[in-house]
Amino acid sequence: MARPLHGRFRVVGTLVAVTPLHVGGAGSRIATDLPVALDGRGRPYLPGTSLAGALRAWHAWACADEAWLGKVGDPVTGVKGKSFAAQLWGFTPDRGEPDAKAGMASFVIVEDARVTPSGALEIRDGVGIDRVEGRAADRIKYDRQILPVGSRIALDMTVEVPATRVDPAVVKLALGHLLASLRDGAVRLGAGKTRGLGRVRLEPDVAIHEQVLDTADGVLALLSAGKTATAGTVLTIEALLAGADGTEPRPRVRPRIDVTIKWEPVGPVMVKSDVEGIAVDMVPLFSGIGDRMAPVLPGSSLKGALRSQAERILGTVLRICRNPNPTGGQNRFLEHLATFALAESLFGAPAPKGKGSGGEKGRGSAETGDTGSEGEDDDKRSERDGPEPIRPGLGAVSVDDCFATAAAHVTPEQWQAIVRAQDAAAVEEQTDSPKAQRQAKRGTSLNQALAAAGLSGFTPVTHVAIDRWTGGAAEHLLYSVLEPGPVRWEPIRLSLDPTRLACPPADGADPGWERLEKDPIAWRQSAVALLLLVLRDLLFQRIPIGFGGNRGLGAIAVESIAFTVTAPDDASLGQDGLKELDDLTLTQESFGPSSLGTGTRIDVRLAAFQTAWRRCCGEEGMAG
């Protein structure tokens, strides 16, 4: 028997991938660890369950206040004290519930979304870096298939309004805020959300139709329209938001601290691609942007560099040495990730055994220790009895992919020509022209491909290891790298979600957590202080990024680091002192002496974070 409905809202629009996107599937025939989901015709798509999960999680946070309770409910079973997200999106019976039919079906229907890729699907490699040896960690290697930037995702969603036990204005308001958040790019989809993936934006031409189902005229109008998706009263996002009379509860805006880092390379900066060239062994990683390709620094690589520096800082001030056992393999690497709880709060923690990707601890994301798994849904956590520290899982810090500017963009055909270009010796051997002409052609194949793509500044550089006994070139240790020239890059963008700064669980107390007397506010302030120290080191050129950081590559000069706080009036931000970061811009001059001679110019503004940091590390740890 169908539930009686007052009406429904039909939403049809397009989501555009602002960053690469990965929604995993199974049964793919390509050789990759983590393929994207494909439909029965072999085309990429986003399952409705994946979309619905992300949208439900947004409602679980935005509408978590008690004021939202009782606004939606099944006319038969009621709401049973569930959160608004559970009321709107449905819920299953609680464990041990005597009534097996105590659940409720969702009032929101999200269709599978057809995806139109902007270009060829790509494979991204990921690897964990051993914290002692500086090389690829054992058994922490994976690759992931992604949809490129600019891919278009068809959104088709229906929100039903029950005939009884519901306030239609509240449903309209909640839908309006959700669509506004999608339009602003505040909702991420898929995996790797903190490592540069998953940011989408709703196109402005979204179609919203309100359809009436509890009157004869409304039903007849719907049936006579032919296409139900275009029947009913046409609305806009602004009209949904304006429909409230002021008495409805207002959705919360999730606090977020956005950081924009303006920088330029001092020398060649690149992340190595898994593709090997013919004329050169190693080429920079290029990724699609619409119908073009550009050099890219993946968010996973940038986040890994920041996390390594954070762990280095903690190891120094706490005087903690890592386990040097060379036979530890994967377990040693995961042990290193778990050494510092404060770094786990910022950058995430591997999933415990039996959870996460494939049930293998840390599988698929060990370069940062971020599994992309949040453990429990926010609405399930909020419905538990009694407070409990949030377990580490998804990182609080998200880092977007950083692309080169348009001057370094090339077509896919031009990039393939560079990869397939032959070296000078091969060109000379394959020609039958006279010796003078052969000499003129020497080495021009790769140069011509670079010049045609406008990348004449890219230079192939040969490296060789010297045998310590003979003084000659060591065998099998000769390789070449196509190093980028003077390329300009977009700013590095990262964001901090302070609500995800997890405190250590009671069964694994951290010494710093004990020194802070288990104060969650001081713990979050300490985590932010650690992030500020990492950004300071980046500002002073102490952190190389990308490939070859110990061999002359990866040096950058940072011009400025700007902070912007979303929802600065949130009560938690006021308690944590995070509002002090709003509109803050750091340069090297910011750390010079103040006019009063009492410290650096930012000491007063960031005093709360410094105090919490010293308490967390212990005064003895700050003595040096």
C-alpha cells in the first residue's frame, strides 16, 4: 500500500566535477586496484546509493538540532525520536528491536546518475612513503581510476512530502539549503575526499518542480503533462529558501577553514607519472581538465608531504624515535602512522581490521593514513546514548589537486606525442638520409613534440649513479627525467574541518591528551597549532613537494598563506579561538619581531594555539 502524499519535489540538474572524482565499482576488466563504477553497457555512472549517502550525511550535520525533530514522519509508524536525516531518508530497526517492521522507507528517491566524462578515464598511482628509509613502503602501493575534471553527472532526485505528520515548509527549506550547498561546492562525492577528489558543483540551470498529489486538479495536471519531470510549479533555489516564514529551524553551516597558498617553483616541480616515455624514462604527471591536459600535483602527494612534516615536528619536540626494524614491512609503516595521535587527528587514520577498503587495515590510502572511511554515519553517532570521543578516521585536512595554469595545458594528442617521441639515437638509426641530414635530425623528435605542445621549457635530464670503486657509471642505474621548465601553478588550496579533529579514544590515551587534562577544546587548538607550524615551514622553504625532493627537485617559494573561515559565528569556533584565523594572511614578514619587541607579529593573535601546543607537548618538549 502506497503512503499518502501531499506532494513532491522533482529536481533535475547537472553536477560538474571541479576536481577529479572516484566512485568505486567492482567487476571491471581493466587492470587497476580501484576501478570506477560502470553500468551494464560499460559506461561510468554514480550509483544512487552513493549520491544518497553523501546527501544524507549533509542533512545529518546541517539538521542535527533538536528543533528539527518531529518535522517529518510516517503517518503510521511516526518518527520514534529519530534525527531529521533519519526521518527524511529512512532508517532500519534498531538492533534488538522487537518489532521487525519498526523501520521507515526514505522519502527521498535518488536515481543512478549517468556520467559524461570530459575526457579519457585516468589511472592515478598511490604509494606510502616509509618514514625511516624514505622509499616506497612495502605492500602500500595501489592505483585508482578517476573521472577527470569537467565530467558531468546527471542529478535526478525526488523528495516526497507526506500527507500527515509533516511540515511542508520545513522540507522545502531543507531541500533549498541542500541544493544551495551543492551549488556552492560544499558537498563532496565518492572516495579520496581529503586527497583532492570528489568536489562537485551544481549547475545554475537546475530544474525544480513542485507537484501536488493530494488534489484531483494536481493529479490531472501531472498526468496531462506527459513528462512528469517537467510538470508542476517551477521553482528556484532562492524560492525554496524564501518559502520559510521564519519560524522553521535553520540548517547549520558546517564550520570550515580554507587556506590558499600562493607559490611559485624555485626549480623543477613535478609528480612522476606511472607512464614511461620512449625518449625519457620518467615524465611528469598530466591530468585532464575538460578537453585539455595539464601538469598536476595530486592532493594525495601534497597532503603526504604536509603530514610527513607534521610527524617530523612531533617526533622532534617529543623526542620520539620511530621503529627502525627493516623487516617490519607494512606493519611497521602502519605503526609509524599511529605513533602521533595529533597528526592522526589532522590527517586521518587507517581503518581498523575488518573495516575500510577490502577489510585490510590501511588498504588503499596509506600515503596519508586516510582511508576515506568515516566509521559511523554522523546521524548514527548522534543517536547514541552518552558522549563518546570521535574516533580517528577521515582526516580533518583536505588538500585539492593543484594544476598548472593554462599556459602549460596541452591536448591529449600533443601529450601522447611527447610520451611516444623517440630518442636521438633511434631517430638516427631509422633514417636513410645522408650523414649531414642525420646529424641535423639528431635529437629533434622529442624537441619537436615539446615545441608543438608549447612546452619547450621542459628539459630531458639524464641521471646516473657513480660506482664507488671504479669511479665510472654504475650498471643499470642510468635513467632520464623530463623535468618541467618555468611553469606557473594555481594556488595550493586546503581546508580544515574543525568538527573532525578527533580526540584520542579512552582506551588509547595519548600523553598529550593527558597533559591537556582531556580537554577537547585544547586538543583541537593543539592540532591547529601543529598545522600552523607545518604551514610556517612551507613558507620558509623547508618542505619540498613532489618527486625528487632530495635530488634538487621540488623546491618552492611561497608568497603568502591566506585563511578564510566559513561560519565564523559558530559557537564551537568561538570556544576554540578559530575565529582569529579569519582573514589572516601569513608571509615571512609575519614572523619578524613585533614593534613592541614582545615576540613575532602574530604571537598575540595566535596566543591560544601556542599555549595549547606547549601544554600538549610538555614544557620539557619545548625547551629546545
